[in-house]
Amino acid sequence: MTMDPDTWPECIRALPRDRRGYPIPYVVLVDAGGVADFVVNDAAKTLQVALERLCAICGEGLPEHPWFGGGPGNALLNGDVAVYIDGPMHRECLHFALRVCPHLAGKLLKPVALKAITDRLDRQGIRTVDNTVIPGTPPVFVAVQAWAYSFEPRSFDHQIYAVRKPFRKTEYWTHGAMLPRDEGERLAKRWARELKAKL
């Protein structure tokens, strides 16, 4: 995905942009100085997304069957449901994120850079909470379309989404590209087995 806005989905083009021209997802925290911190979500907006059935990326209303994205552990390790921290999305918004987001495209922010962000927010009195369950980047991400889902507010800045299985549709992604289903499913199941053995 290029940084040419003409190639972006319409709902992404409507988002505000940072100084580099990158679109700022709806739930991303913009600090007191107007800086968008792409690794930190705005707690009020994440709760609004859950309560009003909005897309976590573009902030617009969702279709009947929205999409969720995460690692194989989210999709495969929780029995009859898949469990997510990030909110539901339009398919085109999730695809955009899977192509350009450094974490989802397999290019994690270095710990020292992440610490600099959280330190700056702390100085502004903004508390940050790391709800990431598993550190690091899995070899494949799983995008699922939900027949039905529910959410449970654990706290003001922490919601859990439960997506009922079976999924309506499933896609597998790595390094910003969609994988053939068989290859993606094999990678996802192997990683989930290895993760389960460690837990």
C-alpha cells in the first residue's frame, strides 16, 4: 500500500493525518501537543467504538458482520469464541491496517522508541496501559468476519470482544500481504500450538 491517498479506501482518506501525511485511526490517542501516538489508543474512543458499534479505524458505523484482526492466539486458543482487545472494523479498514501498520506488517516498534512515547505521555499525566497479551509479532495474523460478537467492558480503558465461532470468513496475512488459505492456516495452527505449549 502506497502513501498516495488516491489509492486508499474512501473512509481512510477522510481521516485526519499526522505531519508525515499518515492517516490517524479513529481510536489512536492524540496528545496535548497534537501528536498522534499510533501505539496508544484513546480510552474514551475505544469505549465509544464498543458502545456505538463503530469501526475502530475510521470511526464510521459498522456493517452487520464486521471484521476483527489479531494473532493466531486470538482466533484459535479460546474454545468456542475468539477473544480480541482491538475493536471491530470494516474489511477495507482492516486490510489497510494489515498492509501499513508496522506491528501488523511485521515491523515492530523498538522497545526504546515505545518507552520514549510512554514517558512523554506520563509527563502529560496520561496513563498508558499495555493490554498486549503476547509480546512480539506472530508469523501470521488472522482476520475474521464475525457472524456475531459481544463485548465486555473490563474497565474504562479495557474492553474484551468475544467473537463466536465458526467465523463467517477467515483470512491469513503476513508482512502486509494476504496468504493462500492453506498456507496461512498451517502457519496459524503451528504458532498457536507452540504458544499453547508455553502457557
